[in-house]
Amino acid sequence: MTHEQNRPDESRAEVLESTVGEARAGHVRAPRINVASHAGRPRVVIIGGGFGGLNAARALKHAAVDVVVVDRYNHHLFQPLLYQVATAGLSPGEIASPIRWILRRLSNVQVLLADARAVDRTRRVVELDIGELSYDYLIIASGSAHAYFGHDEWAPMAPGLKTLDDALFVRRRLLMAFERAEVITDPEVRRQLLTFVIVGGGPTGVEMAGAMAELARHALVKDFRAINPRDARIVLVEGASSILTAFPPALQARAEQSLAGLGVEVRKGTLVTGVTEGAVQAGDERIDAGTVIWAAGVAASPLGRTLGAPVDRVGRVRVEPDLSVPGSPEVFVIGDLAYREQEGKPLPGVAQVAIQGGRHAAASVVRLTEHQPTQAFRYRDLGNMATIGRAAAIAEIGRMRFSGWLAWLVWLFVHIMALTGFRNRVIVLVQWAWAYITYQRGIRLITGQGTPPGSRQ
Ligand SMILES: Cc1cc2nc3c(=O)[nH]c(=O)nc-3n(C[C@H](O)[C@H](O)[C@H](O)COP(=O)(O)OP(=O)(O)OC[C@H]3O[C@@H](n4cnc5c(N)ncnc54)[C@H](O)[C@@H]3O)c2cc1C
């Protein structure tokens, strides 16, 4: 193995550091980054160590290419279980693992902790916060973030769920609301503190609402003296005429029944037009709420726009049938950041689309290195699931539609198997079994400073 440069010693690292600083300030061009490379082997840069990026890297493990995976966080996050961290059901380490560790056995893969700022397709370089990285092939899988329908000023009052920091912040907010309510004597303020509004009736909103209801009605019940946590009011607000719009109406109705059983109030066809500290304007109704959680709107990673390629309304890159960027057959965009239609409908922003897209992009890179034409991507829908709480879920797998216990067991199995690492699977299984028997949510820790983590796209 050769290196473009020798491994930097301490003084060179300092020079690099100061050059990066100057480059950030715009004084000099950013330095080229020192990455391992085999002579004659093409370099594949993958931006994002999420579902798409990781699967692309894995699919390239036997290819005669050098792979560099870049992520701004050092860990891969299993986003479907973020709501469990936010509601004190799981610890952060159980749903996240270091990307370096996940890819440690792939000898042709190097991992860089860096923030990608822009892509220069003409020069074939990615501009990172630590310098420039050249590529022969590029796979962009930098995902999405939550969006506030043009009202970014709502973000500090209505945190969303995208990162571990977001989930820990939401957990702090939820638990602090009960702590404050315990010491407040004014019944109006107490009622406000114990009112929780979740905006967005998709799977994340529904799962959050169910888990919060269980936290209030079961896990916290014996912990307080002045308040009864069961008095907590949980309101789920959805702008569309139904919740869980990706599911058939019969399953939507089952989910609503389960939510009602947990005491969650569902407001459908209700647009949120204002969020202030302590209140939400939902349609004609003003809801005084101490805690608001945002589970609506999605915006694509801003990296997509730097490509200078066509994007849709929320910034997703309109890719070719093989997931490449128009005019750049060597650049692929996958997962949440890509816009592609299949049978007249846009592909959904779900993990399977990113996973299958990552594998497809990797296969396309291999075909290009072998001077073969690429093939069109075809998404295979493996099913759709959402859980509403203890022993309640809905599932649509192929032509089968089911709900209740069975759906919940399938949901449990699929999520445990999809987690990274055997240790995490075992721990989560034990945590859930314990929670099921005892009704407890054991990770009720209040940590952090109470300031929003500052959502990044
Ligand atoms: C709360 C929540 C619950 C969900 N539940 C489900 C579910 O139940 N089922 C389901 O199928 N899907 C679910 N999803 C959607 C699913 O997680 C996404 O569709 C999937 O993660 C998309 O994969 P991706 O690889 O495109 O992006 P991601 O998995 O989001 O990965 C993007 C990666 O890129 C990195 N990154 C971003 N920008 C930069 C940058 N500029 N520089 C460097 N690195 C960068 C990020 O740190 C991240 O690691 C959920 C999403 C959320 C937020």
C-alpha cells in the first residue's frame, strides 16, 4: 500500500491544522487530504455512513477499488429507534455504533470523520471541512433533516428527531416537564407543563406518541407525589386527513384505535400555523403545551444542491434510472437525498430504499470499472411497519396486512435483526423483555444543558 504523502508527523499535522484554518477563512485553497491508496486503483468516495453509505461500502469489499467513507459523526445511527432513546426506553449506545468499528474488517475501506461542504463535479473533488478529497467515483448518501415548512424560528421550541443529540434533548425536555410540574402549584401552569404536542402523524410521530403515553401512564406513575403522571395530555397533530398515510385505511384505523386506547388525542386535517414557547396553534385551536415535538416535514441534505444538478421541492437530487447524477455517470446519489419515481410514485424515504440503493450504486461502480454499462435501479418493497406501543403495531408485507400482537412481534424481530452488532441485539432484546414484564422505561436520565443541539442538515 502506498500513500499520497507520508503519514504526517506532529509538526506537519500542525501545518495542516493551520492551513485548514486559513482555508476555512478563505485565504488559501484547502489542502488535499492524506488518504491511503493503491497505485492504479480507482478511489470511491462515499459521503455518509448511514444506511445507504454503509451498504455501498460493504458491497465494495471485494472490488479492486479504494473506498473512503466520510461522515460528520463517528457513528452509524439506527434512526428507526431514535424515539426509544427520546422516551427513555433505550440508551444511545444501543442504537448507534462507530462507523470505523462496523467497517473494520474491510481492508480496502478508510473512514474519515469530516463534514462535506460541497462537491465540485468538474474537478472531481469533495470539499470537506478538513480539506479536499479527490474521487474517481462518488456515492452521496448524506440523507435528510427535518424541515419546519419555512418556519425555522419554530425549531428551538419544537425539537425534531434526527440525531442522538436531538433524542437526548427531547428526553430531557419530556422528563423535565414532569419535574417542573411536581413543584408548581398553579393548576393552569401545571396543566400546560403536562401537555405534550407531537406535530406529524407519520410513523415517527405515532411511535413517539405511543411511547410517551406509556411513559406517562405506566413507567412514571409511582415516581411522583404532587402530580399524577397519568394526567399528562398527549396530542398528535396531523395536517393530512389521516395518520400514517403510507398505510391502507384499515391499518390506519387500527393504529388510531391503539392510540385512543393509550389516551392519545389525535387531531387530523389540522395544520400547525404557529409554535411559541408554551403553545401551539393547531387549526382553530390554541393548545397550551410545555413540550412540542416536531415529527413532520423533511428537507434533503444541502450537499445535494451543491452538485448543480436538478433537485425537487425539498432539495432531493433528481437522479437517472441507475441513480447517477445527470451529466456525471461517475456520481451517484442514493437514499433520502435522491428523488426517483417508480410506477409513477416517488420512492419513499425509508431505510430499505437507501440500503438497496447503496448496493446498486456499488454494483454500478464495479460495472463501470469493468467498462460495462450500468443498469436501472429497481426498488423491492419488503413491507411497511409501525408500532404504537406495547404489543400494538401495524404491518403490511406484500399482500398481507395485520395488526396487534403478531404485527408487534414481527416489528420486534425485524428491528432487533436490523440493529448493528450482536451485543446491541442482545441488550435491546433484554431491555424490551424487561420493559414488557415490568412496564418500566429504565433510561430516565436527565442529562445535558437544556439548549437545543442545533439541527444540522
Ligand atoms: C426518527 C426517524 C425514524 C425513522 N423510522 C424509520 C422506520 O421505522 N423505518 C424505515 O424504513 N425508515 C425510517 N426512517 C427513515 C430512515 O432512517 C431513512 O430513510 C434512512 O436513514 C436514509 O438513509 P440514508 O443513508 O439516505 O441517510 P442517513 O441514514 O440519514 O445517513 C446519512 C449520513 O450522512 C451523514 N451526513 C449528512 N450530511 C453530511 C455531511 N455534509 N458531511 C458528512 N456526513 C454527512 C450523517 O451523519 C449520516 O450518518 C426514520 C427516520 C427518522 C429520522
